[in-house]
Amino acid sequence: MYFQWKPVSTLREVRYNEERWRLLRRLRGRAIDVMAGLDEQGLSTILHGSVARGDVNERSDVDVLVPYQIPSFRVEHALAKLGCDPLSREVIQATPFSVIKAYITLDETTTVSFPLTRMTVRERGFYRFGGEITLDGLRRGIRVPGVSKGLTLIKPTPYGHDEGPVIGHESEVAKVVGVDLDVVRERVRVLTRRRQVGRTGVFLKQEVPQGKTVEQVVKELVRGRRLLLRGAI
């Protein structure tokens, strides 16, 4: 099953071979396992990025998000129930004024993240821009439109996907992916800069050591003025 959209102009038709379909099924199966386990513990999640859209390759990751503020112990407890032994836990803030998020890496390709401070409407829209899907959508085999990090609009089709440009078509893209035009313009600005100057990194990235909670590390960073806290934890 694939997402239905209104006709828009495209540049290229991409047909998936059986190897690519197998890879997509494998990555989506992993996502379903993690998201279903979290759902059983009362945590609603989304999958975002290429696995939600379908345009996967061997470097694609399974990126799961709990899209609302939640104490870290609830996420970690739910993952423990799944039998997950995380490789790492990190606190990340992209810019001094961005939402603070926790990232729990389960294996080389699977990460669960969640905000520690309130996400703005625009920040929430960034995930829709890239393509996001719920557990129910995954189980039904739906793929969703979204924009790749290379600023290519991906629109799923029965045979693979159609792809087209974003720059110069921002209004059209906003309608297809279901976000405000300002979100598209912001992502174009950020991703264009990354392509021009290379990966720019993040404002702060701090590993959470064993024996400490995510929230304890955040408070230490705030006291040391290394982290700008926007909103209460």
C-alpha cells in the first residue's frame, strides 16, 4: 500500500528491484518490533525518514521518535521490557535555541529519540517534512511522501517512487508533505547550508554515562552553562 497524493510535477521515476524491496521490508520489520514494544508500554511513536518514505539504501537507519515530552525512565523501562541493551545514550541540542532531545542507540541502525523540552510547532513539522508514519501505518504497508536530506521530494508509488526538486517548488512541496511553507523554507535553508559547507555539527552532544539518568546530565549541563534550557524538563 502507498500514500495517495494529488498530482504534482516530477522529474524522475524510480523503480525498486527485489533487493531494495527486501531491504525495505527488513528495516520496517525492525521498526515495527521496536514501536510495538513501546506501544505495549503506553508510548506512542512515529518512524521518520527514508524508511517511512521507502527510498532506502544500505546506509538507511531506523529512526523512531516519541513525539512528546516524557521522563527518560519510561522510555528506558519500555526498552528494557523489549530486551534491548542500548549501545549509548546521548543528550543533543542542535542549536542554542533548539529543543533538547535524548537519543538512545539500540544498535548500529536503530535509534529511539524523544524531546526533553517542548517542541515548537515548527520543530514538530520538521519530522513531517522528512516523512513520518505511525505504527498502524507501518503495519498496513503505507509509505508516505517526504523530503530527503539531499532536498529531493519523494512520492511513493506502487513500483517505487517518483522524485522531484524542492528548491523552486516550495509551496507545492508544503502541500504534498502537509507542513507550513515556513517549515519548508527553513529546512531548505539549513540543508542547503550543510551541502555547501559540509556537516555543521550540533551545538551540544553529551553522552550519558552509566549510573546517571538523562535528566541528571541535563541539569549538570545547565549548571555548567553548557546547555541553554528552553522549557521545563
